[in-house]
Amino acid sequence: MVEKRQHLLYLSDSLWANLLYRHVLEEKSASDIISFVLSAYQENPRDLKLLRRRTRSAEIENLRLRKVYISDEVWEPIRATADAKHFSMSALAEYLLREYLGMEIPDDLSQKPAKAPSGYMVFRTDTFRETIHRRHANMWSG
């Protein structure tokens, strides 16, 4: 039997309620469902545009810390991918689980390209900042 370790994820109340309903239907634990969804992403990764953290306010929906039990064989590669892409495991898990459960993906979870009004430009500060740092480093290194 594969040993599972406790991990902590911030997941919304609505997602957790749907996940608990699904766990009854599938006769699997919520942790097993999360592990299955993360494994599926690991096997077929996609280029997701997720925010580093969720920004949903408590008036709209609560995010709570949930304890899940997942093996390191599943957790660690997904964790490395999330770190490399600069988003949290909680945001990734919430997004993938919402897809799996057929739930709406809220705007504060996915990073949609900004549209500028006619005659204006939109700067993505995350990539703009990285570009400036790279140019600055190249200028002083050579």
C-alpha cells in the first residue's frame, strides 16, 4: 500500500460541498478524488493560466484550509510544476476539481487576457517585470 501524507489546501466551501457529494457517489474519499484529478493532470499537463493565489472575498465565498491525504508520488511532481509556473497548489487543485465536477471557474481563479479599450495598451506586470529583470541582468553581465 502506498503511504499517504497529509497536505493542506485552501479550497472553497462550494467546491468542498460538491466534492463531498461526489465522494458519496463514487464511494471514494475526497482525498482519493483529489489524488485522481491531480494524477490525470500529471499524465496530461496543459498550459493553464492560473493566478498565484485566489482573491475571492469572504462575502462571496469562503476559502478554508482542508487536510487531504495524498501520496508523495502524486504530490511532489505536481508541486514542482506549480512552483515552476508560479501558482499555488490550492489554485491548481481548485481549478482542476472545478473542471472535474463541472463547476463554474470563477474569474478570480483563472488568468484571462486583459482587453484594453481602443487606443490603450495593457501591460501584464508579471511578464513585464520578468523582462525588465532579464534585460537589466544582461546589461550588467556582458
